[in-house]
Amino acid sequence: MRFLLVEDTPDLGQAVLDRLTLDGHGVDWARTLGAARDHLAVSTYDLILLDIMLPDGDGRDFLAEHRRARADTPVIVMTARAAVSDRVALLDTGADDYVTKPFDFAELEARVRAVLRRRGGAAQTLVTFADLTFDPLGAVVMVDGDARDLRNRELRLLEILIAAPERIFSKGHLHDRLLSASEAVSDNAIEVYVGRLRKKLAGSRARIETVRGVGYRLTAL
């Protein structure tokens, strides 16, 4: 998944970026609202992590602007404001969730997972397709009962493909979903990740099909 992090505190921003990157997400870090708008003008994100007090404005105004534009990207607000009235106001403005500073990264990760599940319309953690049972929380895919561990990029790639079976994803789209703008990777990085994931799915009725000249899709035999 690809996230936009809007946070001006260097230590906190770096810590959140490092943690989410370690989980296999692509993260673009904007230190101002202006930079956040620039990122949104050219990229699509699965989630926005938004601070309130930014050097060039109030994150709540940015959130309201985002919703007025009918943008449906989920937003988790990271705020030091702990009063019930503040939290209610954030949710009413359009936040999907909030986390109160200082927060534990395990809580932030759990809230990220919950918001993404809700966005995908899934109430349960486990996802099934063909003879696959996918547990993104445990980073494991079961192939006809055989558990296979997934590395972070394999995990995030399978999350994207299994959320929309039979849909064709271009290499560029997968690149944008998996990697941040600042990551220097080779042109064949997506091919490498697809190849690794195919090996993890070996023996399954589900397979990642290459649609020549278009992209990849998860399909069932």
C-alpha cells in the first residue's frame, strides 16, 4: 500500500516512515500542507496520515478541503488533542480514525489495518480466494492448508491483487501502490516481486497471470 504522511516533527515523521516502510508500505513524507497538496496532485494514495498543526496551516482545514473535493482516500489524524470534543469534531470533519500523541506504533499499525479493512469492505482479517487463505496480519498465506510466510513486499503485493481478483493491474500502478516516490528501484522491481510471490503460491489453484503489454492479475485455474 502507498501512504502519504503529513507530519512536520522530524523525529516522529522519520519514526513513522521507518516503521511503515519496514512493514512493506511505500510512504511519501510531506512536511507541510503545501507539499501534501503537491503529492496528491500527482499520486494516488491508499491512506493519509495527517498531523494537525503544520507550519503552513491547520490539518483540519486540509481534511475538510479533502472531503469537499469528494476525495475518498481514508485519513487517520495524528493529534495531541485528547478531548472528546476534539475527537468528535475530527470524525465529523471526515477523519476515518485518529490516534492521540504520543502513541505506540503497534496501535498506529492496528488502526491503519482497521481503516484499510473497512475501506475494502472486509470485516474479517482473513481473505480467501480459490484455495488460498490469506492472513495479512500474520503475513501468511495458506495454500490448501500449507502455510507459507510472506516477506513485506510480497505481502503488500498480494493484498492488492487479492482485493480485486481478475482485475488487471499495470506495472506502473503496482509500482505506485508499493513504492514511495523517493525509493530508487530498478525498472524490473515489480517483476521481481511478482516472481517471488508466484513461488509462494506454487501448487495453488490461484495464480498471477501476466497479461502481455497490460499488466498482472490474480486469477483461478
